[in-house]
Amino acid sequence: MGFPSLRLRRLRGSEAMRRLVRETRIHVDDFVLPLFVSDLVDSPEPISSMPGVSNLPISAIAERAREIRKLEIPAVLLFGTPKSKDATGSASLKDDGIVQRAVREIKSAVPELLVITDVCLCEYTDHGHCGIVKGETVDNDATIEILARQAISHAEAGADMVAPSDMMDGRVKVIREALDDTGHEQTAIMAYSAKFCSAFYGPFREAVDSAPQFGDRQSYQMDPANGREALREIESDIEEGADIVMVKPALAYLDIISRARAEFDIPIAAYNVSGEFSMTKLAAQNKLADERRMVLEIMTAIKRSGSDIIITYHAEDIARWLTT
């Protein structure tokens, strides 16, 4: 047949040509930066397993918000560690709780910064599970009633969006109804819809001291082997009133993001989790890879798979790289 007439390399010959035909682009508007706030620290305390990430005291949160806004990152996702924990996670409901105060500080300092709050009990329970434990079982229905109260508390503090991460059945519906009934109809819900029981969460659990004290989370977080079930979870959350659905982790579950994008029109978020972040950082520190190239390649893959929103601890670095 002779030499091929199709020469796809024509469109790769220069940077200008590559830019012209590039199919997937990442932008700072795509990113959400997670923040850890803690009542156990008086100054920023580095998290040993997450290079460059710290637990922040309330006194530091306003200045961090200003720094984030200067980089034009549109949103943050808050996780809190209280002074004390108990079996029911009661600290999560307090008007002066760690997350509630952090929301007020951010909204006072940078009102245009979108504030999303994690709604779960694992950071607040002494047993480390994401709900109310009866025996050695997490009680689904008892848990979602507390999650609804937690979501109301966050909304009253000024949160723009709540993000239930517990994986209890029916919690989106209960939270939506609770928010609507208390005058928070405009508070959005980003549901951790397909949250897998993953080995990639280890550094996060150090950050908030939330490792389960017994058993594991396989009875409520998803089996990593199940793709069809993930789509059922996403569909259920949409029907219950979720405004945004999430796949977590991101990098090991690009196929789930892609299948969800093909199936649903709702905005999809992907969480580039702590273990994914730390592996990248450690590879760069050990000169095994170019950090900038590797991170941007990963983010492009997550975006290309179909996600609209990427939650990542790399967000500040990415914002700087995209402008240089």
C-alpha cells in the first residue's frame, strides 16, 4: 500500500500546533483545595505523611483563605479535628465547633471564596468510624439523622455547600430535606457518591486521626471491584437531590468517572486523595519524576476522564504552574 498518507505527527510538530489541537485543558477554575483545621494545634503543624500540607489553627485560617484566593482557586473543602472525641461525634454539632468557626473566619475574610464542608463523623468519633456504632455495626439510620444536623450547623455558619462523605444509604435525601426545612434551600450538596474502601486514604487518616479503632469500613464504603454498583450509588444520590456527585479516589477509578460521565449530565467531582498526592510528592523528592510534569499529566487524565471538578492537595502548585 506504500507509505501511509495519514501522518498524525503533523499535528505534533510544534508547541503552537499542539496547543491549537489540544483536546483537554485544565484551568484553575477546575480545582478545590482541601484544608485541615484543628483545635489541637496553636500554629500550623506539618502532616508528616503529606509533604507541604499542615493542620491549621483557627488563627491561621483567614490568612490561608486570602492566599488561596490570590491564586484564584475558587473553592476549599474543610475537614476539622476537635479537642475531644466521643462515641457519637457530638463535637461536630456545636455552633462553636472547629469547622463552624473556620467557615465563619473564611467567609468574613474572603466572602467570595466558595466554602465546602465535609459532613461525616469519622473525624469526631473516638472509635474512628463514620457513624453511630451499635455493637460493632455502624447504624445507618441513626447516623443520617446526626449528619443532617451537622449539615444544618455548617449551613448556618455560612457554608456554601455540604459534602457528605459517610456512604450511608439515604443520607442525601435526609440532608436535602433538613436543609430545605430550615431555610437553607440554596445550600448545595456535593455527595461522595462512589467512595471506595481504598488503601489510598492512609495519610488523610493521620491528618485527622480517624483510623477505625476496630474493624474496617468495608461494610459502608464501596468494594473497589464494583463498577456497576458505583453507577447505582451515583444514580441514587442524584435522585435524592445531590447537586454534584463525586468519585473517590480519582486516579485508580478513572473508568468509573468515564462511565459516570457517559451516563449522567450532573457535574462530577473527582477526589485526588492523600495517598495519590503523597506518592507523587515522594517520587519527586526522590528524583524519580519531574513533579510538575507528573502532576499536570495526572490532572489532565482526571479531567479527560470526564470530571468537571478536581479536589486535590496539589491545587496551589497547579495554580502557580498554570500562570508561569
